[in-house]
Amino acid sequence: MSNKSSFKEIFTLMWKLGVICIVVAGLLAWINSMTAPVIEKNEKTTFEQSMTEVLTGVSEFEEVDISYTPSEAGVKLDSFYKADDKGYVVTTVCSEGYGGDIKVMVGVNSDKTINKIKIMSLSETAGLGAKANTEEFMEQYSGLKSGIGIEKNNGGNPENNTISAISGATITSKAVTKAVNCALQAVEEGGAE
């Protein structure tokens, strides 16, 4: 008799857990359906605000489908926007960061120099690679052109088209620079008329 009652108890527990799982899954699906449009709208707004930050003085951008394949592995073109005759906003992703993908938005002036860059996402080590997301690091790219190099120990020099690597985070510095160079090459090869 004890085997029969154990089976009945196990079956009852399984049935209760099954009902709980179905209810929770239904609630999660409902919450997702309510929040997904809001999240998408917020992401679009953030992206558009970022475009006006990296290419100042421009408020309208047109997404352009260009024919461009990066010459280096580990980097890809994410989006390409043209702002009339004022320049371009290009977003690229480099998969060679220390902590994974680094997504960079680059504002490129009509003379093919960088206006400003913005790190859109990164998962680098706090206190080291995460310093790539500071104004001090990102401002080094302003005014540079395609073929940016990296120097260690504060050796970066705009006249040599180089930036100074983050101390202790050379891998991150290289990944960001690779993403920025990809954006500049996309403008030169695929977007510039």
C-alpha cells in the first residue's frame, strides 16, 4: 500500500509543478509581449541620439545599403547611414575584445576624418578594458583618418594617425581601433561618392 500512495504523491507533485510551470510561462510570455515594443522603441531612440552625438549638427540620417566586405577578419559592418553632404555614421562590431564583442559607432565627416566615436556596447574588464568607454579614450580618435595605429605608453599622436593604448588593456584598444578602421574603410570603399 505504501508504494501506491508514494506513486500518488509523486504524481500529484508532478501535476502541481506542471501547472505552476504553465502559469509562469504564460505570465512571462504576456510580460514580454507588453515590454518588447517599449524596449524596441527605447533602443531606437538611444541609437538615433547616439548618431546625433557622433556627427554633430545633423538631425536627419538615411540608412544606406552598401556593398562592403571588411578586409580583416573579426570585424563586421553593422549599419551605415549617410547625412546628406555632412558625412556618415557607421556602426561596426569587432569580436576580438578581451571580453567579447565591442560595438562602436563612428561619425565620419565628409572629408573622411573622424568627428567622434561612441562605444555602443562592450563587456571588458572593469578598471581596465572598460576604460575604452571613457571620453578621454574616445576623444583620441577625433580628427584621425583611415589606417589608425596604436602606440603603448602614451605614445599616441594625431600627427602620426595613432592613439595611445589603454594601459593594461591593449587587446581592447586594438579591438576598438579595428572597429573604427573598418568604419572608415566602409566609407572609403562603399559609401563615398
